[in-house]
Amino acid sequence: MSRIQFKLLHTDGAARRGEITTPHGTIQTPVFMPVGTMASVKSLTTEQLGRLGPEDEKTGDRGPQIILNNTYHLMLRPGVELLEKLGGVHRFMGWNRAVLSDSGGFQVFSLSAIRKIREEGVEFRSHIDGSLHFLSPETSVSIQTRMGVDIAMAFDECPAYGLSHDEVEKSMLLTHRWARRSLDARTGASALFGIVQGGVFPDLRKRSVEEISSMDFDGVAIGGVSVGEPNEAMRDVVGFTAPLLPSDRPRYLMGVGTPADLVNGVAAGLDMFDCVMPTRNARNGTLFTSSGKVSIKNAKYAADDGPLDPECPCVTCTTVSRAYLRHLFVNGEIAASVYNTIHNVSFYLDLMRTIRQAIASNSFGAFRERFLSKIAGGEKDGN
RNA sequence: GGAGAGUUGGCUGAGCGGUCAAAAGCAGCAGACUGUAAAUCUGCCGGGCCACGCCCUACGGAGGUUCGAAUCCUCCACUCUCCA
């Protein structure tokens, strides 16, 4: 019945090397999924996206193995009816690899000004035209399935950071009931992942893992993280929760993170990651390199004729200089976003490939240590 | 030659007796960004200092009126518009 299959290939400490088979290709894990909210990884054409990152060791394929789309945004525009009629998101955007969709649960959190939460579901007012919409476990899963995604996410509630134990518990229990209903709404056309909540409270996280793991999800995700909590808190939650997750299914850390977060996440035993950071930061002029972050708009790069990252084989690093990238950025040229996004996404994909190789050769621990100190050398905050 | 308008910090441009080191925007400099309402947002932006306060230099130039002037008066310089 499940449309995906997970195979655990190898472990190196807690780090896992695996494979997820989907109708749109096999995904090597640990994997990073670029975010393409509007069925588009911002500033890239589907074709450009498809050529990013390192070449696959075996198949010779390039590019992300899987990307993320967003239910909330796509249901508003262009709408699920149209998407379905046009053959689903893959066909719509000309993407033939895997797609995972977020359920809209996060928007319940991030767009809190326009929501009304009930047991049944969430009433939204569209941020686009103010029209009224309703999202529930059933409608969310249905929309995701009709969009034709490979992996759908259960509809959850993502509590804001700073709520009390009782409030988070209440929210978590709602997420659990919604998880059950999401699962009951699954038709089998898309795989379905459950989402663990519980905020920053270990006892709640533990309960949530137990509850979500007991259900027949195709994978389990850690949600409710990177919602404004201190970095330390996030790391604690991930470090505590990840090892509790079932080992026979993909483990997905939602919305995280920095390169260092990814390395640490893998070390905690996680397989899948997504984050807007590489794409958003690219558009805002912050680039990730092998020696730390580079704010390309800084005056010091005005006459810097060298490549952004000498160690990076991406199109950006092999064709233009830092000086040119800065010039494009300060002048607001669209190409700045394109070049920057190409690099940042490539950097992330490259990092994941390196991580996979390190695990395969049982050298992940050493790699992690080297990586973190190298990054820290270039950046004080370790990102 | 006559009539009128104007000259403000790198630029555009408010202010029209004190609360003005001078609004706002731009440019410049730096920072943030973690399941994307983000090609966004925030801070700094005359100089100096033993800096939550003080000093210096500043609103075309020079004088003047006033307790006090970017703001009022006089002259000078320059710019623009209209009429000859």
C-alpha cells in the first residue's frame, strides 16, 4: 500500500545511511530537500534546479533528489482543482523527481493572524484575497494526494515557542488526534509522514514520539522546531528526540537548518531535512561556503576577483568572481538571486553527499569534527 | 535691462525664531534570516570624546537683529522661471 520504501543501508554511530524508493526516483539519505513553496525553488527554473549539486555516484544524475512544496500556498493559488487537472505538481512544474509537501500545519503557526483553530480543523483567511478557507487533516491529506506528491505530511499544529507545558500538551494532543485522522484519510496514492510535537518539553516529546510511532506512518518527522526558540533549546530537543524515533522508517527534521544543524542532525540519527535558509539567505546576500558564511554585499568583496568558494564546483563558483556577485547584488540584479541560489543549494547538496560518503566509510564522526571546526574558523557563531 | 523663485548633510528634499546635528526617501556601512505572506527586515549613517552625557564644526558667503537664527534684516555670489 505504501508508495515508498525505506532501506537502511549502513550506520556509523547514530548516523544512518539509507535509501528511500519513491515513484519518482530513489533518494539517498541523509538528504536535504530544497524548499519550493509555490512549486518553485525561488529564483531557479526547474531546469536549473535539476542540474545543481554533485553528480550521483552510481547513476550520474545531478540535482536534488527531492524538493518540498506547500499545501497552503498551492491550494490558494493555483488551487488543487487546477493542479489536479494539469496533471499534478510534477507535471505542472516539469519536475520528474520526488516531491514532499508540507501539510499547511506550519502556516497555522506562522500565519496565526488569520486563523481560527477548532477540533475539526483550521479556518484560514487567505493572505492573498481574504477569502475563507478550511484545512483539516482530511482536506489537507486529500489536497496533497490530489497534487500528486510522493510524500504528504500529516496535518499538525505547531505551537509557538514560549507556551507553557500545559498549553503545549494540549496542542500536542490535538496534533495526535489529527495524526490519526490524517492517517485514516490516506488513500495510498501518496506516502504519509507523521509529525512529532511537544515543544521543548522532553516528557511531551517522548510521549509524542511514542504516540506517532505507534501509528502506521511511512515516516516520522520532528516538527515544532526552529520556531523562535534559542539555538541551544533546538539542539537539545533534536538531540533528545531523534534517538527515540523508530529506526525502520525515515526520520525527518522539519525546517532545519544551518549547515552545522544538518551535520548535527545526521549525528543524531536523522535522515531528511528541509529549510528555506539556503534559498532565502541566497536572495538576501548570505552565502554558505566551506569556510563559513559570506555576506557578499560587504564592501571588502568589491574588488575580490577570486571565486566565492574555491572548493565549490558549482556554476557560480566556477564562472564568476566575488566582485561580480557583489556587483549584481548591490545593483539588485535578478542574476544575483540566481547565482546565489545556485551556489547555496549546491553547497547544501554537496554537503549531504559528503556526509553520505563519510557515513559509508565509517568516518562520519571525524568528518563532523573537522567540518564544525572549519566552519567555526570562518564564522564566530558556528553556522 | 525688468519681475519673481531659489541656494539645507553624498544625492533628492522637509523645516521657516527655541523642543534642529536638522523629517523623509535614496545612496553608503553592518547585521539578521532555520516545515518561505521575505529579491525581506533591523541597526548605524558630520566629527571628537575619560560617549546613557559633553564638546567642536554645520543649513551658499559676509555682516546684523535677538537671551536665542537653517528660520528675520542687509549686502554679495550663484542657479532657475517669466517679460523685454
